[in-house]
Amino acid sequence: MKPTRITTLFGIKYPIIAGGMVWCSSWRLASAVTNAGGLGLLGSGSMHPETLEQHIEKMQQATAGKPWGVNIPLMYPEIDKLIEIIISHKVPVVFTSAGSPKKYTATFHAAGIKVAHVVSSSKFARKCEEAGVDAVVAEGFEAGGHNGREETTTMTLIPQVRQATSLPLIAAGGIASGSAIAAAMALGAEGVQIGTLFALSQESSASEAFKQRCITLNEGDTMLALKKISPTRMIKNALYDKIHAAEDAGADADKLREILGAKAAKRGIFDGDLDSGELEIGQIASAIKEIKPVAQIMDELVADFDATVQKMAQL
């Protein structure tokens, strides 16, 4: 892997970012990715402010000055507290999602923090450039968890975002191999954000029951649902069946929230309730059949990328 604008921007060895995923991206996962040469992100969306502060302090101890960051969903109810903590602890990188980065980017920049924002369309990529972010993450709807309403695949999205903006571009959604990284770069990406593969690593804070369920999935076992609330990719289970039936019957957003209940993602991902929990994971889970340590995952990604590039050069 050669240097790209993404490796230069974040000061990392490989242009590989671990997505900041709720209930998965604790300091153990994020620090393991950073220490293996990528960029690890804490998933603040499932953390109370005091919990995030604890994870930031542990990240600082575990990474010895190497680059890392925090993912912040901009609709988080206590976002001002999160931002205060991030700035006071001199977190070097922030990835924002689920909202407009315009309101907070200047604040982060004033504190010396680099900012990337997650988008699902060329339109929002252009708005990111106007907002002054340092990089954009274009995520296809293969990805697990919350998705864009456009339902655009990664292969379709990346080249169009590349044409729409001059910002350093990170591809996300359905990427779990070195060959997929090479494909994303062939389409114009300069780095990748990987979620599902790292969510199913040994260091992920997801429950063992959740991980074991995910590595048994086949194609078609995850579906996009909850479009009247926020489109979310999840595994088919008893909860999904209730949601699907309600959606077919014309249920409104309030009814869907009632079916979900409180803390549905925590029940499914962190607590391991495989029936009534919301099991968020990406489509590419069907290609993952083993739970591995992050260091091994990173080595395999880089080796597969190099082999793919060499193979393509011979065509």
C-alpha cells in the first residue's frame, strides 16, 4: 500500500479506518487498529459523556501518541458535552455522521482537530466541502446499521462522489478484503472505512453471541428496515419480523418505535439478545466466517491488497 492523501492527512501507515460503531468500538478495538497502522475510532454514539471520557483516557494510554479519533453522530442528545470532552482531551481526529457538519467543523478546526464526515450521496459530499471538512466518507447502503435514504451501493456511489468533490475520499460499505480496498481505490477512493469486519474481531466489544450469529449469516440474511425512522440494516430475527410485518401493514414511525422498544441495538449487539434485539451488521458479514484478532485482520488486508494490485498489473 502506497501513501495516499488519507494516510498523509491522519498520519497513519495504511489508509484503513475502523468505523466508530455503537456497542462495538471501544478503546480496545480502536487502539488495536491504530497500533496495527490504521486509524481506530471510538464509537461515542453508545456512550454517555463520562464513559467516552474514560475510553479517551484509555486510548491515550494504549496508543502512545499514535493517531486515533472519535465518531460522533451529530444528533446525539448531549453532543455539546461530547465536544467539550473531545477538545479538552485533545483528540486528534473526529468523524461526524447523521447530520450536517457545518455547525461544528470550525469549532473542531480551531482546536486543531481534523474532521471527516460520512455521507450517502454526491449532494451531501458537496455540502461537506462547503462546510470545510478535511475528508469525506462515502458509504454505500451495504453497510450495517443506519444508512442513507438513497439506497445507493458503494460501487455506484464512490465514482460519483469522486467527480463531485476534490476532498480526500474514503469509501465505506461492504469492504472486508484487500481486493475490495483495491476496487474502491480503482473507483477513486484514497482510503476505506471498515465496519463489519472489525465489529466481528476479537477486540470488538460486541457480545460473543452476536459475533457467532454474524459469522453464520448467508447472503440475504440482512435487510434494510425502519425507513420511516432511519433506514437501518439488520439481521432477520424475531424483532425484524415484527418490524417487517408492521411496515407492510402501514405502521407509522411512532408504532415502529414502540415495536423497537428502548435500547434495541444494545440488547442485540452488546447484550446478545438474538431474538428481541436489533442486530445491526453489514451485508458483507456473510463473507466472514471466523473471528480474528485485529492485528491478523490488518496483515491479511494489506497482503490481499498487494496481491490484488500485482495480479491486476499482469492483466
